Amino acid sequence: MENESKSFLVTVTPITESSDLTIQNDQTNTEKEIQIPEKPDNRLIASKTTKISPAVLLKLNTLKPFIKEQEDMGKTSINNIIDILVESYVDTQLVNRHSKAYKDMYKRLYETLENK
């Protein structure tokens, strides 16, 4: 989705103190270009607290009933769903060599991760 801005050309005609508005021969017209930025779709922007946009949150919540692994878990959090999706991607989409490399790198990085 591209963020485009629209611009409008506005002609401004100064009004003098004269009460007759039809006589404007000596007045000058000034043209100004006003740019109005187009607002991005708020559903695609992550909020500062959740860091997940409402559209992605809707996708995850819609996906919940179709995830077999979550049936055994009871209450499933978004964190658990993302974890399941990452594991599924690593196991099904990566070549065996890349999958093993990912798991080794993750294990090493997880050990160095600060436990808060």
C-alpha cells in the first residue's frame, strides 16, 4: 500500500474594502498549492502497546480454531500462536540443512538471551 498525497490548486482572490464585489479588474489572483497527505490505514499500523496491528491480530484470532496444536494447550495466547507458526514454517518450508542451521542458531542465541 503506497502512501500518496493529493494536492489541490486553490485560487485566492483578495477582497478589498469596496462593497461592490463584481469589480475586480485591478485585483490580482494568487495561486497556492495545498497538499493534503493521505492517511494510512490504521488497521495496518501496530499500536505502541501491542506492537501488532489490528489486521494481523484479526488474522491470528481467525486462525486459532484451525491450529491443531492449540487444542491441547487450553487458553492460547498470541505468543503461543506465533511460536507454533514459526516452528511450522521452519519444519515445512525450510530445506533440511537450513532448518537445522536455524535451530542451532536459535538454541545458541536463546542461551545468551537475558532472562528478565
